Amino acid sequence: MSEQINSNRRGFLTRLSKPVKAAASYEEKSQRLHARPPRAVDEVLFERLCDGCGLCEQACPNSVIEMLEGSALLNLDYNSCSMCNKCTEVCPTGALHPTVTSYIDLKPSFADSCNNYMQMDCNACQTACSASAIHIEVGELPTVVQDKCNGCGECRSACYIGSVTLNLTQQ
């Protein structure tokens, strides 16, 4: 009898996860309202699934996830996301799902106050970028290779004069 209950429960849970997997692989994406943690499902589905439990916020070793109006968002003002996916591991609802590509909808832009642009030979953002997405020419603003950038915010954390701004983009 116990074996039958376990197999029914397993089948039920498997069937329950199929819509999340299908939605995660759906090509047309909704516009994000806020930067979400890595592996967040489409925005419309995310808003329905995220119940604001805060487990992702507690699991984040970098303390970059915060809860706003009952759902998780990224705040990369003081630290970067290490893309460790601990938030995904603890998410009980599937709002953060392991089948979704680990990506953050943020891209850096650089202000004219950038030391390199001001002829002061700085490459802090480039050195910090683990994705090797930032290229620097002497005397120019840094450029970002868009398809390499994962939106983690390492460049912003490394910039000691605050010339890096992270902008919400649509993938």
C-alpha cells in the first residue's frame, strides 16, 4: 500500500512540474518589471509562482536578493551575484527553476566619470568580470560584449568611483 502511495505521489509531482518546464522553455518572454534572481521563469509566471517565502533571500551568500511586495528581486547596489544558484535550490514553488538558463536581465553602462575615459588607466571592471565581457581601450569608455555578459554586477562592485550603472534589459 505504501509503495502505491509513493508512486502516485511521484507521478503527481512529475505531472505538476510539466507546466513549469513548458513555460520555462517558451520562446516569447514577458518584459521584466525588476531584475530577478538567476534561473527565474518568465515574468508573468514568476509573479504567479513566487509566494514571497523569502527562502531564496536567506540562501543567498552574497545577500543580493531582497523581497519587494511579496516577490524576489536582485539588488546589486552593494554586491554582485556569484551565480551559485543556491536560491534556485531552495525555491519551493518553481519560480526559480533549474531548467531555465542562469541569466540576469541587467547590463552595465559606463558614465563619463570612468577613470579610463578620463585618461587615468583603470581596468577594475574588466579585471572583475569573470565572464570576460568587458573590453577596454585606453581613453575610451569600456564596452560590453552583450552575449558574454551574464548581468552579475561584478563590474559595478569593482568600480570604486561608481561609474557603472546596471540597466534592466529584455533578453
